[in-house]
Amino acid sequence: METALESFSRSIVDLNAGEIVAGHSASQTSLKQSEAAFFDPSLLALLYFPDDQKYAIYVPYFLPVGLPILLSIKSIINIIKNKEKTD
């Protein structure tokens, strides 16, 4: 990351000085280094969370949506059962 930031700073200085080729080269180096840092295998483990943390994150989102859907399905089932009894 440090190399990417240094190359980025160098590209800005070079471009402001009118050195387009040097600035472009430094920006390419910055891009390559930042992509290498982003896809570093040691960061992959940070993408996986324990199940309890997943539930803590997703339950507040899906519970308010899920309950009305489940209650609607229950109502539909009751209507269908009552309709079958009357026929």
C-alpha cells in the first residue's frame, strides 16, 4: 500500500510539472500496487464471518419483511382450507 500511495503522489507531482510520461508511468505503478494489495490472499480470511455475526447483521433486515410474508401465507392457507370445507 505504501508503494501505491508513493507512486500516486509521484504521479500527481509529475503531472503538475508537465511530465506526462513519468506521471502516467507512476500512475500505472500505483494502480498495479493497489490491485496487488486489494487481492492479497492474507485479506481473504477477513471476508468470512462467524455465523452468529451473520445472524446479528441479517436478522434486523429480514425479520421485518419476513413476518408479514409468513402471516400472509398463513392467511392464504386458512382461506384455502375454509374454501375446501364449504365445497
